[in-house]
Amino acid sequence: MKIQGLEITPQPRKSEESENYYFVPVGSLGVYLPRCTEILGTVGNDWLAKWYGRVGIDEAERVSGEAMAIGSEVHYWVEQILKGHIITPDEWAGIVEPAKNGIRAFVRFQKEWGCKAYSDEFVEKTVYSVEDGYAGTLDMVGITGFPTGKSSTILVDWKTSKQHDQKHVVQLGAYHHALLKCNPGMKVNGGMIGRLDKLTGIPDMRYITLKELRAGWECYKHILKVWYYFNGDRVAKENMS
């Protein structure tokens, strides 16, 4: 089969797998596809490069590692809350303060606008497009009243970054495309970048229209081609038996 011009043969799942690839089914076998976020990393951030230069690589990597750990913790507890779990006092005591603020931001948003999962299956949902050659984990397909007060079904990506970034829209557009590939006929009304501020505990939400999601996907298609141009040999190697 062809993936971004590469001849890939589906195979059984390996016992040892790279963290940068998803194994997705193709009939009774499967193929390994690169992560959506790794591909998006092809697009650099000027401010990030300047920050690395200002503070030094070691300090930048330390701070980035801490931020990623906090983001993962917030994602985990938001997922548990959406699935009906009530955080116990002992669990709460073990959560670092910045992650607590992220959780507080989610709870505030949920109380103000309403926010529940389409179903448990669509929380931390793996989505992929074999044809286009990528896969990723969508935080949630949810039902919320944001931003009009009228409940609708939207794609949600939680962020704990300090600010919104247009790359987030491109990422959500890629997830939207892959979601529809995996679930033909599914209807969503738009998307939301849910920034859960880890300093203030205040939610900062950005609604993404269907038009913006589609534009994000069109942008991502071009990024895909660039990534595969430089990394196609890695994908081919990953899919060798």
C-alpha cells in the first residue's frame, strides 16, 4: 500500500515499539504511523528559539520538561473527572500546585458552560489517517454550551501553555480530519482550544469554527509533505518486519 508515496506492507505488531509511532490496524495486520505532534514540530517557533538562546539549552530543557509533566498531570485528571471520578483529598494532596490550577480552570469552565464527553470512548481518543500517514490522540469529543450557550458537539484540545498558538488550530484541524476518517458520518459543529492556565486557575477558551478546522487541515497537509520528504526513510524503516 502507498503512504505519502512510500510502499508500505502491513505487518503484525512488534514486541518493541518506538514512542514516536502509533500502530494502527489495516485489516488483520497494521502499519506504524508517525505522531501528529512530531510532524507539526517541523514548524518552528521563533520565540522558542530565542528563549533557548537566552536561558541556555540545559535550563530550557529543564523548564520544558517540568511544563510537559504538569501538562500530562492536568490531562490525566481532566480525563478522570470527565469519566466520573471524584478526586480524593489524598489524591489532591499529591498534585503539584500548577497542575491544581489547571484542574481548577477546567472545573470552572465545566461549571460555567457545561462540558461532558460524547462518550468515554471519545476521551483521549486515538485517531488516524492511514492514507495521509499520521496518527494522534484527540483529547476529547465533547458536548458543551460554549460559546453560544446552546449545547453542541465539538473537538477539544486541552492546553496548559502560557498563550494560544495558531499551530494549535492546525493540530486540531489534523485531528478533525483523522476523526472523520476513523468515524465516517460523525458530525461535529466546531472545535475548542481549552487553555487551562496553570498560574491563575482561570480557563481561557478559544472556539474554532468548522471553516477554521478545515483551513487548519489544509495547512497540515503541506506540513505532512515536508515532513515525509525529510523523514520518509524513517517511516519505511519503522514498517520493516
